[in-house]
Amino acid sequence: PESSVLKQIRKEISMNGKDFLKILEQDDFRHHFRGLSVENKLQKVPQGFEKDDAMAEYLKLKSFVVIHPISDLDLTDENATENFAKIYESIKPLNDFLSAPFL
């Protein structure tokens, strides 16, 4: 996201860290995703945030991406629609959290 959007998301994470972690620790989320991608993160906590913020490692992220591998069998499974709906349902709380500062 652009820097102003990223700053708002980081503020939300810093102020509501327990809620953020609760989402990442939900069984459904953990079943479908390995957590947030940490590729391309900052070396230091960004300006405007405390170095010792409990959420410092998440504040270093430049994006908030999760990946769920999908095989050809997953796509052709007779229950594919239901299976993908479950995956989406497990990521919705994270999407809602990240969107909250803009609603």
C-alpha cells in the first residue's frame, strides 16, 4: 500500500495488537495460512513508532500478504466452492482489521 495507508494500518496494529494477534492465532486462519509473509520487511521499526512496541515485528512489514497454495486437485474437487468459501471466511477477520482505519 502507499505510505499514508501503510502508516494507518501500522497505527491500528500498534494500538490494537492483542486483537491483531488474536486473528492471526485463530485455528481456522492457522489451518489455511502459515501467517503473514515477511518478505521485503524493514530492518528497523518505522519512524513514528517506538522501538520496543510489542508489535514491532509486524510494524516492520511493508505489506500484509497471506498465501494458501492451491493444487489442480483443489480446483477440480467437487467441493471446491465450499472449500474456497472456508478459506475466504478464515481471512475475512484479517481483511476487516486492516480495513478498519478506512471505514
